[in-house]
Amino acid sequence: MPDDDAVVRCWDGGEPMRSYHDEEWGRPVTEEAQLLERLVLEGFQSGLSWSVILRKRPGFRLAFAGFDPDALARYGEADVDRLLLDPSIVRNRRKIEAAIANARAALTLREQGRPLGELVWSFRPAPSPAPRSLADVPGTTPESTALAKELRRAGFRFVGPTTVYALMQACGLVNDHIAACFVRADVADAQERAAHTLAV
């Protein structure tokens, strides 16, 4: 961890936001369960602070079987009722049901020969200039709108263009670290390596 007085970050806000910024945000995520986790958590974040979601992340992981789509897809109504009593997560029936539906949709994509990672990364836009501040960062893009439409068509829920753009930021499809941010260059290198590996 760098000396906090010597670096520029896009944001700080203390832990766990600082570690999330430094170690995760914008770094490529391609593995199915990890993508499903980010997708579900971005959906749960709607209307809440992201710091709340990060603090509850261990609870979400335990409650949702580590976001293993094969396990989560088997959840039924009794599991929904159980999770509605679990204080370690955000207790919202529609979002819990969406998490299960999203796991099932991920399995369907896999069975169709187009895994979630391949689908998501196929919407990666061309790199854009570094934002000077977070005020320069868009809330949606044509690519996030198109990906949201494709995910909904595939059976995913809570995947509007704004939520999907947040997913794209979190999973490294775009690099919205500001120009002065100390991790921007490292994140850009990691994103290019991932894109090359995926050949998209």
C-alpha cells in the first residue's frame, strides 16, 4: 500500500473504499463467478452507497455460495425466504430473486457456448482519453446501453445501462481512473493484456 500522503486517487473515503480503488476497480475481471458477483453487487448497490455493499461483501459471498453460478442457480423459494432474514446482506426480495435468475442466465449462456465473460467483454469500447476528474466520467455509454439490452435478452435482471456501465468500470472494460491517479497506468496495462488474451 502506498504512502497515502504521496499519491493521488480518484477517491478515498477510508476503508474499504480505498483498498477497492487501489486493488480492484478497473482491473480486468473475466472469470464467470467473479463477473456474476460484480453484476449482482452492482444491482444491489442501486439506491445505496457502494461502501455499504463493500462492507457487506463477505456476507453476500457466504449467502450466495461464493457466486458459483451452478450452486446459486439451484436456490429456490425457501432460500429466498432464508436470505430475507439474513442481516449480513441487503435484504431486498426482488434483488435476491434477480441474483438467482442471473446465475441461471449465466448457466444458459455457458450452455449456449457463449460464456458470460465472452459476452461482456465483446462490448469493450475503444480506449478513451483519461478523465481529468470524476465529473468527466459518464453514467452510461452506447456500449453499456447495448450490453444492458443483450443481458436482458439473455434473462439477466437489474441490468440497466447505468448499472452495466458501473460493471464495465469495475471489471476493467473501461479505465475511468482520472489522469492523475497513481494506478491508472497499471490498470491500463492490465486491461490491454486481458483484451489481448480474450481476443476481443
